[in-house]
Amino acid sequence: MTLARDEKDYRLVLTAPLRDLVVHCEIYCAAACCGLDAFEVSADAMGPWVKREGVVIAAEALRQLDALVSSMHELVATGYTRTVWSDDVEFDHVWLPRDCAAYLGTWRQALTAAMDAARGEQA
């Protein structure tokens, strides 16, 4: 996972395992077609992925989300006013950094809930 700078803007580049989770949640359509509407961002949707991959891998995806959210907050703090974008292989969307942080925060919440549920089932 990186935040790559092109000549004008920043681009989200996801890597495994976060990229794998995003693909898993691309349920309703393809991001290239429907953008953010392609995704089911919920603990119910993420639960099977967490169970299959395990809590250790899910925790790494959570760390990747935390790093991206932190990067967005840093951009906001520095007064960055341009956009952050992802291509059609990922979210196919363009945000302001604060909006990107909020969107990724919904992924973080859902993944945390899915991980908590998986841990509860293991107990």
C-alpha cells in the first residue's frame, strides 16, 4: 500500500492484503463501472474474508488502512487542497483527502467489527 505522487495529485495504490479485501468486497458491480457503489463495506461482507485469511492477515490490512487514513490526515494538516484518486483496479474514485480519510474510516470500522466477530467465534 502506498500513496504515490504524480505531477499534480496523490494516488492510492493498494497492496495485499488490503487489496485482496477490497476485491473481496467488490460485490455489486466492478469498480471500473460503478465506482464506490460496487462495494459492500460491512462486517458481514468482510467476515468470510477474515475467516478465510485469518486474524493476523486481517490485522495487517487494518494497519494498512490506518496508515492510509493517517496519510490523509497529514495531507489535510499541511493544507493540501488537491485530490487523491484511485484507478479502476481499486476504487475508481477521486476524493479530497478529508473525504478519502472518512471513506477509508468506514472500511476500518467494518474490518474491526469483522475481526471482533471472528475472534468471538474462536473463543
